[in-house]
Amino acid sequence: MSSEDLSGTVGPPGPRTHRPHGPTVSAPGHSGPPPRPRPVSRPVRPLLARPPSSLVRVLLCEDQEVFRLGLRVVLEAEPDMAVVAETENLPGALAAIVDVPVQVVVARQSLVEGPTLPMLRDLCSRGTAVLVLAEPREDACAELVEVLRAGVRGYLPRRSCAARLIEAVRALARHEPAIDSSATSQLVRYLADSSVPSQPSQRVLDRLTDRQREVAELVAQGLSNEEIARRLFLSLATVKSHLTASMRRLGVRSRTQLAILVNRDRSATV
């Protein structure tokens, strides 16, 4: 074939390049094939790859940096959670939720009691769920009662395991309370004389159906709605329906008051 056939023009053919067959020879000083590029590490969960509405948005209110970092690591290891803000005090949390949508605030108890209680009520009134991490103290029960009255729906000891923390945050995001079962008996003793109105001498649980009584008794033991559903082989919607009907019949407005009423009724028959 002529050069005219390849280029469309007439002219002398150019020099031919010789390409040897066989394996490629490495440059002097190198042996073997060239090194492959190292793979780029990917984050555990890229936030931008998921729509914000699919994440449980958490704000951390904790003044100890090491503990706050630990909370962030635990929560952001979950594929459905994101820590969107961190503050060292409750005023900072109130300021942060103005600009960043937050579903659950995880706060140390000492930061949400005493002089900050009005701010805590303000935070809860905005529809943000608050999970209080309490420290063991002699007056912890009395202070816990105050934060519950302010609107807090979540309570765990600070020494709780990571799985329990994650479970509580998810429950609060579903608008369900998350009160640690170990605190139930303390709340019963503390609130029995003040929070629940006096009742007639008849058994309180006699006003409930058999199924409503079963649900109420499990609530008094500190079980969550999911745990009650599994225990009684019921759907979650059915458990919620029985719970609502029981509270309406007994004239109470919270799970805590229901638990107090059930435990007091049980002790009166012993």
C-alpha cells in the first residue's frame, strides 16, 4: 500500500518505527511491573449520598470534649444518624436549632437543670426530643423529675452501653419515650404522693380490659412499645392503641404516671 492510500497526499514515505514484540522492558533501576496506584479510602457513610430526610439529626450538648467525641463516633457509625451540631451548653443548643434542623438533643444532665430549666422547657416546646444522660448522685432522682416535668422524654445513665444509647435516640426520633427501666422504681417512690391524683379504694386495674392490663403492667416494668409488642405477639400499632385507651381510662397523661399508678395498685393488694 502506498503513502497516497493512507494520507491522501503524494510524498515520500516517512521513517518506519520498529516496535519490538514481547514484554515491556522496565526503566533502569526498576524491576517488575510498575506499581499500582493505592485505592482511595472512602468514608463509612458519605452524608451527601443520602437525602437529609432519611437521617436522624442529632445535636450533642456536652461540655466534656472527650465524652462528646465518643458520642459522635458511636452515633455516626450508624447509617441512619448524623450529628449535625455540637454545643457545650443549653443556650448554645437553643441557638443551633434555629439554623439546623434537629430531631434529638443528647444532653448531660448537669447542663439542663437548675437555672437552665426554663430554657429546657423552651427547647422541648419546639418539638425537639431531649435525651438526658444522668450521672449517679444522691439528688439525681429529684432532678430527673424536674427535667421530665419540663418535657424531657428520654433518660439514660451516662454509663449506658452504646447499643442502648442508639436505641433510645431512634425511639425519640419516632416520638416515643425512652426512659431507662432502672429509673422506674425510683420515679414511682418519688412521685407516688405528688404526681398522681388520689384514686378510689377499688383496684385501679379493674377498669381496664385484660389486654390493656397486660400492656400497662409491662409499661410499669419499664418495657418500650417494641418490647411489649414482641412479648405479647402484637403489632406496634395495637400496643399503642391499648396504651392510649388505658391512659384515658385511668385519667393519666404520661407513661410515667401510668407506671406509678400500676405499681401503687400492685403494692396495695400485697
